[in-house]
Amino acid sequence: RDVEALDDADVIRLLARWTSVLRAAAASPDAPISRLAPLLPEEAARLAALNDTDTGDDPPPLHRIFEATAARTPDAPALEAGGTRLTYAELDATAERIARALVAQGAGPDVPVVLSLDRGPLLYAAMLGVLKAGACVVPLDPENPPARHAAVLEWAQATLGIVEPRLAERMQGLRLLDPLTADGPPVQRPLPLPDNLAAIIFTSGSTGVP
């Protein structure tokens, strides 16, 4: 045993902790050991103060964080998929164009927008575009069967969508935007509030109705 590993202050502190735990156990003999705090009250208060990171301000939405990164490092690669590489500036410009088109079609806070795109740059640009428009992403796997597509459209009550061309006939009732050409006039867009919807995710339905 290394008697020099602990100094007098360490030993006194450990004894105080053990005493605190034993007193708590004696006061509540039926309490599980996990409920017996090993820290002294002043130590617990100091730890709570260190973990108090609440600034009182709501964190910025995801697309604002992305925009700040794009402004700071516009030429840095943002993503690479399917042999295509986009910089932060390019991805942000594409998402901005999609957002303008969505807003022109009525997108805004809590408005669901169906996304059914193959994995690739356009999917990520479309997701950012929906968030920039202040709307709500409703992801829909392009490989799902028609019945699943129809059910999600009914449950989500969506009227806007960005989908693969091969799926257009399935998306009855949706106003479809082409992510390659969609655009709209620049307008002031409302900043979503923390309680606004960002996404609607449906379960697989393997144990029942999604």
C-alpha cells in the first residue's frame, strides 16, 4: 500500500463521505444503495454549479448552425456521395434555393414536407431546405411499398413534397417540387420557435400500425 498516495486532507474528505453515506443508510435502511449519495452536500452543490450550462437562450436551429459554418468555411467540402462533392457554400446555395421554392408554395412553421429521395447530395440539400423554410421534414423511404407511402401521406396530412421522379404517381395530393430546378423569390422567413416541429418520423409498423 502506498501511504503517500493520499494526504491528510484526502483522508479526512474520504472519511467524511463514508460517514455521510452511513448516516443516510441508517436514516433510510430500505433505500437502495444507488440512492445513497457519496458526495458531501458542498461537493454536490459545487458539481451542480459546474454543470449549470443554461445560458437562458434557446439554442440556434440546425440550419442556422450550418449557415454559420458555410459562412466561415465556404470552400470546405461539406459532403461527398455518389462521386459528387459539394462545398459548404454549394450545399447552402442549393438548400437556400429549395427553401425559397417551398416558402413560395406555402411552407412554414409546422407545415409538413414529404421527402422521398435516394441517398445523395439532393437529399441533404432538401432536408436543409425544408428546415430553412421553417417547415417540418417527413422522411419517406423511396423503397417502401406503395401502401406504406399512401398511409404516411394520409397520416402526415402533407401537401408539399420533394420526391424521386419515379415516385410521382404515388404521391397523390402533393404539390411536388423538383429539387434540381425549384426556386422562388427571396422573402423574409419566420424563424421557427423551439416548440415548432422539425420532423415527423413514422415507425416501421412491424408490430402494428406505424
